[in-house]
Amino acid sequence: MTDTAPAPLADTVAGLVASVLGLAPDAVDAATRAADLDAWDSLGHVRIILALESRYGVAFSMEEIAAADSVARLADLVERARAA
């Protein structure tokens, strides 16, 4: 048993986004939107989606990918895909 609870999914996704985009971990949090980061362009978005699909063993539809414009929405997509 540990004294620390697992990080909320949004925090984990934020870390993944920062890593994929080559940013400092503290540059991205659960409230970060794609429009907030120059590095989160269309290619960055594809790289983020591929990393999420690989890490969590999920797949997203084109509609979901297009609507995922923030860390919070990405975390929600992962959560829904894992529950399906």
C-alpha cells in the first residue's frame, strides 16, 4: 500500500502531451487547450492521438479526434474508450 493516490487521468494525459510535444511537464495541465500551445499543431495533434492510442490500447473515430482540442477532452475520450 502506498500513501499516494494515482494521478487523475487528465494529469497523466497532460504529461503525455507535454512529452510528445517536447515541452516541460509544467507547461501542460488539465486545462490546456490546443490553441494555447504553438507546438500543438495538426502534426502534433496526430502524434498525441497516436501516443494515446498506443499507451491505452484504444482507438478513436475521426469525429472524436477532430473534437479533442484540449487535455480535458483527450482524457475524457480515453476514459470513454477504456470503459467501452
